[in-house]
Amino acid sequence: MGASGATGNALLRSLLTRGTPVRALTRTPHRPIPGVTGAQPQAVEVQYADATDPHSLRSALKGADQLFLAMANSPAQVELETRVIDIAAQAGIGHLVKISAPAAEPDSPVAVSRGHHAVEEHLRASGLTHTILRPYAFMQNLLRLAPAVAQGVILGTMGDAACTYIDCRDIGDVAAAALTRPGLAGGTYTLTGPEGLSYPELATRLSTLTGHQIRYVDLTPDELRAHLIDKAQMPPWLADHVTEIQRLALTRPDTPTSTAADILGRPPRTLDAFLYEHRAAFRR
């Protein structure tokens, strides 16, 4: 599920590279899915599935052995993901890999993480063999800062706290390993990039990369939330999430783990490499 999303699409590409037959589930099957064009017809099948439509889920899961579950954060996420898990269990799915979140705990200060905890608990109670991946901040989300960076500023409420960004392509490769290497099944894996980086340090690196001065402005949580709603046009729940996840970096500092490297047998992609790859997006 989520074949058109950043992580799901990275997984799709990784599975196709391995020659693994895969069914790409999407709510918009009439739109091209990146990475599918040119793939061997016997290797990939595109099918409609929508978590709000139980009939479509039952149809989409017929004949499948395993399921990758990644859904965009939303107020309905717990309801939708638990529905998918129930239907997967009924359909005889043998193994489910779920994308979760750090601090997935019942008393987490991040509402979305509390939701992921609830889904994880439901998954454990379902009886399905499952693997849980808990990636930290996605490098791809930094591209959302590009308009502000072009104006010479990064806004946040993280102070000097570091964040261990990980590339969605590495998450996809780990998910592919979890789906194709039985020895990884049943684990819960926290995934990070190879280093922690604060917003002030990010501003310095982007200044060097773009050739113009970029500064970090540290706001209060209320100021950041108001900016995200008023200027970035975020819905309030999403502005709350961004603010909460940034404050989490202060109360629970990120520490890089070797988990991704251990599973992949190679170092995960560096943030410098990602920024250089996408340098055009950050330049004026």
C-alpha cells in the first residue's frame, strides 16, 4: 500500500530491482506510478485499493503473501490502518510490514506517535506475523523547506537539537529486506541516517551549498504553529504534529543507530549527498 508515496515507491523500485513480483496498490490507478513504466509486466501489477473501501481492500489482497502498510499521517490513520490489518488477517496475509514512528508509546508527547502505538498494539493482537519499522525524520521532507530557504531563512522550534534524517530510499530498501529475508520478520527496527544534524547546522550546510546566506530562526512552539497555519496553510492537526515532533527532538535527543547499515550491508545515504542531489530545489 502507498505505492505512489515516497517510501512505498522506494520499496516498489527496490522490489522490482530484485525481481520480486509485486502488486502496487493505489487509490488512483489511472495515474502513472513512478518506477512502474518499463518494468516487466509479470513483475508488477497495479490495482486500486482504498483504506476507506473495505471491498477494494479484500479484492486487492487476494492471492497476496505479504503486505507493506504505509499511510500518510491523518486524523483517521488509526481507524484506517486497523481496518487494513483486520482485512489482511481475514485474507490470509502471512506477513505484514508496517511503517510506524519513533516514540510510538501510549503517553508519547506526539499525537501521531500515540496513534502509531495504538496501531502497533492492534497488529500484535491480530496474530499476524509482522515487522515494524520506525524511521526518524525523512530527508525528502526537507524539500518542503525549499521556498523558505530560497528567501534565506529556516524556521523551527528545535533550538540546537539534532535530528537523524534518513532517506526514504533507504527505508524502502530496509522494507524490501524485511519482505524478502525471513530472518528479519518479527522485529521492531528503529531507522536513522548516519548522523544527527541541527537546524543551525543545516542552515550552514545549505549556505555553503547554495552560495547565499541562510539563517535559522528559532520560534516558540505557538509561533511556529501559527506560522504553519497562517503562512504555510497547514491544517491545524498537521501544524500540531510538526510542532510536536520538533519539540520531541529537544526532550528526547536523536542518536544515530547502525540498524539500517546492519540490515543493508552498506551505510545509509548521507544528508550531504541528499542535499547536493537536490541542490537546484534550494537555490534562488
